Amino acid sequence: MKLLKKAYIVHYIQLLTFWGDSHDMLIHTRQNLNLRVESQEVMTYLLHLKCMICEQTFNSQVVQTYCADCNAPLFAQYDLHAIEKSLDRDQIKLRRAGMWRWHELLPVEDLNLIASLGEGDTPIVPLSTLGIRYRNHEIYAKDEGINPTSSFKARGLSAAVSKASELGIKNLAIPTAGNAGGALAAYASRARLKSAVVMPSDTPPIIIQECRLYGADVILLDGLISDCAAVVADMTAKGEWFSVSTFREPYRLEGKKIMGYELAEQFNWLLPDVIIYPTGGGTGLIGIWKAFQELGALGWIEESHLPKMVAVQSDGCAPVVKAFQSGWDHCEYWENARTIASGVRVPHSFADHVILDILKRSGGTAIAVSDEEILDAQVELSISEGIFASPEGAATMAAWKKLLSSNFIASDERVVLFITASGVKYI
Ligand SMILES: Cc1ncc(COP(=O)(O)O)c(C=O)c1O
């Protein structure tokens, strides 16, 4: 009886605290626990979606996938003029931490339907020991491993699942190399949606268990992510599932682009000189570049100083590197893809021409590293800086060392390595 009374009092105090807090926010629900939106703020300035090839626009209020005419992805367009007039970049810093503090530049209209687990606002860590060891260089890591589900995929799936909820979609399926599957499963649970994850049977076992634990239907295939994509295409053709495959739906990119916004803010709106990103399907790299374009249009950064974008792949699966070095505008399918960096074991990207265009425009490059170089970098990064990176993340450090020795990176250039996931899941 005494215990019951105590529990009742605690509950009553919690209720009072909640009411006291609620006057300055529109609503505070289970899905969006860490989001606060002031009543005078516009939730999103999303206008429509656009195919960058034929420039056709698509209504974002209904379910969209990609431009079937051009077989190309759709990109979300915002009313940047209105944002420029109504929003001060430094005001965003004062908001509650997390990806959704950039909500005007994200696609969701209904705050209640945001599925959040506290993603975003990952740290920029100066890698001083490594910087001194290699030519006194200024180098940083953006550590995405601290996101929910331990990778940057959390950002994209938070955005895509939230928007899917808003559009009334109930069942989400994904072909994945691993991390995106874990993130979909977690965010779908958060939003009370059903998820199916199709992945190669040699995906790290922890990721497979994680997806099952979140309640996803897990399908394992003896094959690559491209084989998984064919299975998901079949599932969606039958009409029961909606595919959130990379670039087959437009909103994962939006979550990932916030990495670019955070970077600009963390560098006090003066972007670094080089960004090194492990590239598979390309959403991370393309998302960051999209952020820089939007930031330029908003007048929040200097458009004349954009970083050189570097795509890193494994020499066991390097379609982007091959195409870039050959001067092509598209990639060929990479046969017999093999690497320990499963996230970049992507034999072909749907957005290959966009990735190649960004590398060229930014004055960047594409570089392949071996699995041995990745493992060495993983150890060096852990011992020297206390960051345990996934193989994909460690690949950026291996690439940095190569680019320093080839003088692609000058010693006075500031470099950011994207540590896209934690190494913990790969043990
Ligand atoms: C840890 C990690 N890094 C990088 C990538 C490649 O990401 P993107 O598809 O954005 O190129 C993946 C994709 O699975 C990943 O899991």
C-alpha cells in the first residue's frame, strides 16, 4: 500500500513537470521526446520534390519514389528565400540538441509523427596525436558512431520513417549492407510501423540480431546488397511493402544532409578544406553536398569556399574510383565485390552520376584502400585517439594517409574524416 502511494506521488510529480514544460512547445509525444518546437516556428519549408535530370517537380504531400522517366532520384526542395528571411542561423544553435533542431530544412509537417531517438549533433573530435604524427596536420573526425544504432544511418531512417508515417505508409522494407537495416528496424519500432530487412547472410552477426530484436522480419541472402535490392523490388511490386532503398525514396537523404549543416556550424560557418567519406550508395556524400548548396543559397556560408569531397572505397569494390579515374560520368557494375567494410560493398549505386559530378565539381577525388590498410588504420585510430571506428570509418583514415603522401592534401588544409559507424558491431 505504502509502495503504491509512493508510486502515485512520483507519477503526480512527473505529470506536473510535464504540464509545466508544455506551455512553450506544441506537443511532446513518445516519438519525438527530444524535440521542441516553439509555437511561432514553421515546422517545414518543404515545397516539392524535383528530378535533377528532367527538372520535373513532384508533389511531396503524396507518396513518391523516384523519377521513373529518367530512372533517377528525387531531391527535396525548400523555400530557402522564406527561411533566409525568417530564420537566423545562430538561433538554431540555441535549440534542444539533435538533428530535428533543423526542422525547417527537414521534410516533416506533423511534429507528432517524428520518430526520434536522439540522433544527430555528433561531435567533431580533433585528432591531435595523428595530426602531429603526420606532418603537423589539422585533422578532425566527425564521430557518427555515437548515433542511436551506432551509425550515421540513424539520421536518414529517422527522416524517412517519420515522413512515411506522415504519408500513411505502414510497412517498410530495406535492402541493406547492415547498418541501415538496424536503423530502419529501430525507427520503425519507434513509429509503430512494420519493417522487413533484407541483407547478405555474412552481415556482422550483431547487426542481424539487432534487427530481430527490434522486431523486423529479417531475410538473409547468400549474395550482395544488389541481390537484396532485387528481393525488395519484388516485395514492393506485390504492393504490401514500401521500399526505403537508397535513393528509391527521397527522404533518407534529407536526414543525412544534416551532417553538412552541423559541420558548417561546428566550424563556425567556415567549412574545412577536405572531407573524406566512405562511399557505397552515396547518400552521405550527396547529402552533405546538398547541405552546402542550401547553406550557400541561404547565405549562411561562403559559396566560393566549399570543401574538396573525397569518396573512399575498398579496392575489393571500387566502382566509383574506377569511373572517376577513367573520366566516366557513370559507374560500371563491380563484379565479385569483396571487402570487410560491408557498408561500402555496393557494386553499383543508383545515384552514380550524382556522386561523380560532386567529386568533379568540388575538385575532389575517389580513392581505394585495401582491407589491410583499413585494419591498420582501425588500430592506429583506436590506440592514438580513442576512437574505435567501423572498417568504413577507418577507411577514411587510410585514405587520408595516402592522400597526404601523394600531396593531394596540402599540409595547411583542414581535413574532416567521417567515422560513419562505431567498430563495436563488427567485432
Ligand atoms: C558504416 C557505413 N559507412 C558508409 C556507408 C556508405 O554509405 P552511403 O550509402 O551513404 O554511401 C555505409 C552503408 O551501409 C555504412 O554502413
